[in-house]
Amino acid sequence: MVRNRSVTQVFAKLSNLIYPRRCPICDEITGGAEKLICDSCRTVLQPVREPVCMKCGKPLSKEEAEYCPDCLRRKHRYEKGRAVFLYDRVMRASISRFKYHNRREYADFYAEELLRAHGRMLRSWQPDALIPVPLHKSRMRKRGFNQAALVAERMGERLGIPVEEKLLIRVKKTSPQKELNDSARRENLKNAFQLCGNDVKLKRVVLIDDIYTTGSTLDAAAAALLTAGVEKVYFLSICIGRGF
């Protein structure tokens, strides 16, 4: 184990010489393979802080509130979820470079922060597997990778939890969610996911995604998993909107 870790560290240093690690916030070179973010850039991040919605984890403006308006208005299919950062201008730019400009190394930082903020809660859920929210095959071909899968793989490695990347598939090519209102988002994702195989032995799973807005995507994914026999579905997301 020690030897394997040493080999990994040597490989990381060599890789950093060829492809220097870039900061997920300013996109400048961090100066080392193990330095995931610039010190100054960490100060501009807006982590999600209490009070938060007990269901989805959106930050709330009122201390006495328990749920955000969205979770009061509709019944979600997942049990509970949490995110690390507010989806503000800074994180919008970071996630965009991650997804559309091949900044795959950002996944190390996102996974580290998810575990730092919610690792204890994740363990308390006792998941049988982490499941990254899948991309449609056409989008996967165009992008070349699934951003949620990169984050899930790093988290799974750290925690020793299996990552089931091929269990849940996206069978419907949906329109971009950001262009739709709440009801259109739900309709857009209706029957968008299905399980690859009928013999699902998992009881508790955690969906991993990059951005949580209304929860429509996670509800659709959770619905497919619950129909297949999964008992409880949770989620963790890098970013989340405000709950008001």
C-alpha cells in the first residue's frame, strides 16, 4: 500500500511537469501536483453555510425555516442531499471550464471539497455505491468524458466505495435544463433514465452531480433507481442555487 502510494505520488509529479495543474478558480498554474487551488482563490469561494434546507441543502435566508420553497412545494424522489458551493459567478465559470474546456484535473479539487464538507454525512448514509448522473451518449461523444463520473471516481477511491458508472444510463437526449422553467424541466426529463439490467442488488446509493438547481434531474434519476428496487437515494453536488 505504501509503495503504491509512493508510485502514485511520483507519477503525479511527473505528470505535473508535462501538464501543470491549474487552479479551478483562476485557471493559472498552482505550482505543484498536490496544490489543488491557489491560496488567494480559496478566499473568493462561497461555501454553503447554515441554515440550509433539510431536504436539498439550499442555503436559507431565514434562520427559523426548515425547507426551501421548492421542497415545500413539491415532493422529491431522493431522501436528502447536500452541496459544497453556491452556484455563483465564480463557480459558474469554474464548472464551465471543467465541462467544456477539458479541465479534468479540477475533479480532484471538487472531490476533496465534497469530502471535506460532507464526508461524515456521506458515510452515515452507508451507501452501497456512488452513481454519477450519466450523460446521453451523443453528449458523451462530443465532450469525451462525464464530469460527474470523474468526481465520483475520486471520492470512491478515497472512501473505498464502489462507483457504478454504467448502471444508470441516459436514454433520452434532453434539452439544456437552463433554458427551461420548472415544469418544462420535469417534462424534459420524463423517462430520461433507465437501468442497464434488471438485477439491481443495491439498497442505498448516492448520486453525484455538478449543479443542483430545481432537483429535476436528480428526481428523474432517483425515480429510475427506486423503480428498479433501490430503497434509498441520496445526492451530493458540487454547486447549488439559493433557497431564499
